[in-house]
Amino acid sequence: MDTRAPGLAFLAEAGRRLSASLDQRRCLRTTVELAVPRLADAAAVVLPAHRGRCEWTRLSAGEAVRQCTLRESALAEVPGLEQALGGFPPVPSRRLDASEVPAWLLPDDFGVAGAVLVTPLPGNAEPAGALVLARRGHGADFSAEDELLARIFAAGAGGSISAAALYREQVDTTAILQADLLPPGLPQPEGVELVGFYQASREALRIGGDFYDAFGPTEECPETVVALGDVCGKGPEAAVLTGKVRQTLRALRLVGTDPAAMLTLLNTALLGSSRQHRFVTLVVGAIGRAEHGRVRLRLATGGHPAPLVLRADGAVEPVPVAGTLIGVLPQIVVRTVTVDLAPGELCLMYSDGLTEARGGATGEEQYGEARLHEALAGCRGLPGPAAVERVRRLVSEWVRGGVRDDIAMLAVRAPSRTGRRGGGPCTSSAVSARARS
């Protein structure tokens, strides 16, 4: 019978189980669970020190897996442990006797440690940690074959732990980068309701090419600036350009709030970017207050769907704006329109992912502008959050879980006046649609 067969079977099982997860804590648990009892009566994995502390995971027969932290200074109490954690290429394994083992390394009820082996866990260009194996009893020992098997096992475990650590770093880095790309919390200027909604086409990514943003008033610029746009493309590449557009708008906001001027300067900035053949459609608005509880909006668009105004009587009116795509031509044409919202009236800015959402009976029919107008008309008298949620729900029901594009919505609403006789929605005033080229 081939005496190598059990060792090969163990290594095959170890490789299969260790490759099943990119969660570092699970890899550490799997490592000690594989080592006990196949290689030793107790096993511990110690990770390299970080900020004066070391994470370690231990398991012995009859004991549950224990995961905790250790002071970096305690590493010196185990001969060879610091060298195993700090050496690359990996240093050889080191055998210890019972007198060299500190009390914290093994469980209280472990008994006499007859043999202890410290083995490096090689990682990706740096140590992934160290594996400590212990066998109980005065006559216990590790043969040369045992030590070779432990080193081969440690190489596989170290690779898995290192890959999991790298994955965790990438996830943490992605989370930090995404935090600046995700839709922001919106300011709530006095006398104005601002409500935003964003849904990425890929839920796992959480970011994409559609976006909205709002910049609250300052002493120099008393108007609140809002923006909603759609960047060419999808996924991370589109999200990077989204972040660039948002940061540029934030900077432009500091020097003025004229929507047409902001779009013109943004167009110049994008044309000067190293990223070519990328453009954005955009609507920018400056929110001011008018008399009698009205909200005044100055709006300009660059190749973007026209915002919709929901009047108090339920009528839905497209805002008569027009403009050139941003980031394509050296010169753009932008027309700014001023719209007054009476109390209870709402202006909805949206991306074309809303109207182009496919679903219905065939699964391929677009939601379309007519359905959006009808959905918005049904929001008469609703607060801003309820109106946005109703539109979102109707579109979601239309899609029924099918393939969708990024969707962004941003609603600006003049709050209803309280204490009015009859309690119904207030009467709409005439539109102020002063356009200039």
C-alpha cells in the first residue's frame, strides 16, 4: 500500500476547502480545523502584527475555535514565531520543547505539550502568518514526513489566507471610493423639499453612470444648486466620470449659480480631460424663493430629458428647456428657463433609465414618457418622498425584476401651506418660463 496516499488525500481536501472562500476569518478557521486532528492535537494561526496587535485563531480537540487578538510584544515569548512572521522567503520550521511554550499559546486543559512545531505561512511576496502545531504527551514528536506534510499544507493555507487578505483590502478600498460616488444626503433649504432616488443597474456594484447632487446655499451664493445627469457608459468606468462631473460642479458652485454658465464651464473641463469619447447629459437647477410660499427654479439642460412639473390641479408639464450634449463639442447652446412652483407643486428631474425601463406584458416594451406623465399625475397632493416612491414602485412593477438601466430621480417641491380653508391642494399659478439663449 502506498503510505503517501493519506497525505495526498489530506492535501487535496485542504486545497478544496481553503479555496472555497475569500473571507479571511473563514480561511483561518478552516486552516485550524484541517490541522486538528490530522496534523496535531492543537493548532494556532498567528497573523503578522498590525498597529501593535496580532490576530490569532486557535483550535484543539474538545475546544471550540477561538479567534482573538494578541499583543505584538507577546510574539517574542514563542521562539521562532517572530522569524516565521517576518521572514521572506519563508524560514524553516522550528521545533520547540514544552519548556519553551508560554501558557497563553495552548488551552489550559491541554496537558503536557510533547512536541511543538512553528511553521511559516508563505503569502504573496510577504508572510501570510505562522502556523503553530502542538501534540500532547511526553513521547509525542513530529517526524520528518510530518514536518514536510505540515510545510506543504502551510504553503496552501498561506496562499489562501493571503488571497483573502488582499480581497479584504480591495473591498475596503472599493467601499472608501464608493462612499464619494454614492448619492449624497440632500440639504433641506427652508421652504423647499428635496428628494432623491438612485438605483444602479447592477445592485452588487451600487454605483453607475446616473447621478444626482445638491449643493446648499452659502453666504456668497444664497441659492441651492441641484444637478441630475447621465454619463455615457455603465459600471465603474462611468462611475469614475460621474465622480469627476460631480466634483467639477461642486467647484463651479463656489463661483456662481447660473445653470447655463455651469454647463458651459463643465463642457470645457470635460473636453480638456484625458478621457476622450465620454460625454454626459445633464440638468442643472438653481433654487430660489419667491413670494407667497413659491419656489423659483432656474433650469438648464445639456442633452438631457426635460424635467416635468406636476401642478396642483394634476397637470404635468415638461419644462421647455433644450441644450447640447456636454463633453462633445467646443461650443454648446444652452437655454435657461425659470419655473415657479406654487405650494404643493413639484418638479421632477429624471434619467432616461426611467422611461427606457423595459417590461410590461412582453418584457421588452419601454415604460415611456406617457406612462411617466400618468404616474406623476397620480402623485397630486403627495409629499415629495411619497411622490418619488410612487413613481419608483410603478416603474419597478413594470420591469418585474428584468434587466434595467441605472435610474436617478430628483424632486424639488414647494411644501403645501397648512391651515388653508378646505384643506385641498392649492391653486397653481401661471408658469414663469422666461427663456434666454
